[in-house]
Amino acid sequence: MAYDLIIFDLDGTLVDSETLANRVFYDKLVARGLDPRFDLTRVTRDFTGLTVAKCLTLAYESYGLQRVPEDFEADLKDATYASYRDSLVPISGVPTMLQQLQQPKCVASSSAPEKIAYSLELTGLSHHFGSNLFSVHQVAEAKPAPDVFFFAAERMGGFAPASCAVVEDSLPGATAGIRAGMTVFAYRPDGDGEAFAALGCRVFGDMAALPLLLKS
């Protein structure tokens, strides 16, 4: 089928930010006393697709991390932005893919609004979306709740969920899209899409293939 609206996640879907952000976050947690048993691989697995607030709650409740100071998030933001300025690039194939899409499109991300805009500006993708940027910070519940996808569809013109396609790379995000009643295209370039397929997602591994998939 053809979709009337394409809703993109940001991190790991449009921009190759997750490795950078998770490395910075992990280093900051280690500096605050994170037990070394919780290595970068585990932190990456557990944190991907979640807000900073949910990541910290997980670190407190499941990792035993002591409470971080009030300036932690501001310090984390500064360090993450510095890493982005040095190294952030689009996901392979994304610029060409976006040029090929004719439907209305927007971003609905777990990142803060200013971080979404900054990431797109750094990677030269801003003009594809304009002001059509939405964040879980604007809704009641973060992913895996469907709130941000409902919000994006409504703000973009009141699109029915069944007419919307969501492009995601994380399980919380894919779950949110499925719960919203939208078709989810799960970007899994490493081929590890079994859990996504079990949710009912359409799994793919090459952004260049997405325009054709959206027509089928």
C-alpha cells in the first residue's frame, strides 16, 4: 500500500548517533561510580530508544547506580553535542532516500526537541523536515507508549494511524509504532530483526530500499 505520512525516528534511523551518545553516557556513568560489570555493550542494549530520564531510572533501579547530581544532564548534553560536532553523520543511504520520498514526512524521537533539530542541522538533513519535528518531551508518555506517534500524526494534519508508516531501529520505538496501529519498518542493518518481526514489523537492512518498500 501507499502511505500518506512517513514518521521517522531519529537516532540510529536517520543519524548515526547511538554509538556516539551511548559511549558518552557510559563514560559519564562510570565516572559516577557505575559497576564495571555493566559494560558498554549492556548499557547500549538497555538504553537504546529510551529517554535520558528512563535511562537514569534503569541505572538506579537495575544497575544500583547512586543518584547523579542535578547538573548531570546538562553536562551529558554538552559532552554529547561535542561528540556530535566531531563525528555525527547521516545513516548510510538516508540523504538519497529522503530525496526520493514524495509523501509528507516528520521526525518523532525520544530525544529533546533541540537535540533533534541540532542533529538534523549538523548532518544536512534539516531541509527534508522543516519544523515537522516531534519529541516525547511533548507528550505524556515516552516510547514504548504510542503517544508521540499519535501526536505527530495529528499535528501533521490528522492522519489516520492506518495510513502512517513508522521507521524505527529500536524495540521501544517499534513497540510504540505497533501500539499506535501504524505499519512499522524496522531498520536492522546487522540482520538481527527477529524480535522486530515477532512484533509485526517489516524488517529491512538498507535505507536505499525503503522508498520501494513503502510502495509495496
